[in-house]
Amino acid sequence: MFDLATHPVTARWPAEHPDRLQLYSFPTPNGVKVSIMLEETGLPYEAHLVTLSDKDVKSPEFLSLNPNNKIPAIIDPNGPDGAPLALFESGAILLYLAEKSGKLFGETATDRHTITQWLMFQMGGLGPMLGQHGYFSKFAGSEIEDPRPRDRYINEAKRLLNVVETQLDGRDWIAGDYSIADIAIAPWLRALEFYGTRDVVGWADHPNAVAYLDRFLARPAVQKGLNTPPREG
């Protein structure tokens, strides 16, 4: 069992409220999943800004928490089995917080499996593919002259957007009631605006997805979570 007070990560990001759940994150589509979930559930937490620069995510202190050097990560001093719990991977954290709070994970076993299915759709498909789409459209990959990588991820973004559009036909939320599946999926749909590729993927031609994202962004907990932890400066 580890002690939060002596965990290496606290040397760089000290806890002012060690009795609360500690969030180490940055407001990316993956990072905001956890801050939104914490705001939605009302679980007390303390947020620490971990930038995406190597000096933070590849620091020995952060690697002691997540050897995969990616945000987000958490430490819950009041974990299961009467012991603190450290977790990385946003999907795993969402599942944990849903179980801990008893919220946003459906009412039945069938609900939970359906929600988990769509959570995995985001983790294995929507997030990685839109992330690559952004890399080849907005970031360093956009400088590559060969159009094939960019075209591949544009087409994959379109395909996945169509999957979401079809699933939302006649539904307000992706898997029944509002759930962790929506908290996982919607921030990645929002990223298309940041990438500047809404027109390229035909965002306006997907009215179900457009209305869905608007509903999601209208939630007060979402607005708070999108800016937690606040960026420096």
C-alpha cells in the first residue's frame, strides 16, 4: 500500500487536500473526460495541471504514476478495499468513477454492458482515429506532402462520424440515458472544431451529432470540466 504523502508524484504536484481524489491532467479530449465525470458526480477532488511537455509527462515523478507518460491519471486516497488506488487510462478511470459514485453507468447489467461497448468504441476507434486525423490535418503531419495519410484519416473520421450519427437517430444520448459513454465520445467530436476540419468531414451534414454535441456542451458540469485544470497563463 502506498501513502499519498510519500508518493513521488507529490514532490512535483503537492496535494493541498490529501483526503480528496487527486487528478493529474490537461484539458485535451482525453483529459477532460475525467474532470467532467468528477464534476458530474460531485466527488471531491483536487486537480493538478500536467502539461504535455516532456518536462512534465516524462518526468520521473509523473512516470511513477503512469509509466505510459500520458494524461490523465488519478490517485484516490479512499480507494476500494480500504487502500489508496492509482489509475491511468481515461476509460479505466471513467469505469472506476462510475462504480465508485454509482452514477452514469446505467441501472441494469444490460445497460452497463451497452455503455461499456460504446466506451470501448471511443477508446479503440473514435479517439485514436480522430487523434491521427488531427495530427495529419493540423499538426506536424500536415507538412507531409504525400496525401495518403491525411486522406486515410479524413475518410476514417467520416466513417466514424457516420456511426455516431446513426446511433443517435431517435436518441438524445449514445447508449440510452446520459452516461460515461457520452463523456468519452463528445469531447472527441468537439475536437473537430479545434482541428479546423469540420467542413472536411461534413460535420454540418450530421444533424444528430451536431444536436448531441450541443446538448452535451450545455451541461454546467461539462463547461466546468472542460476548463479543469485551468491552463497556465
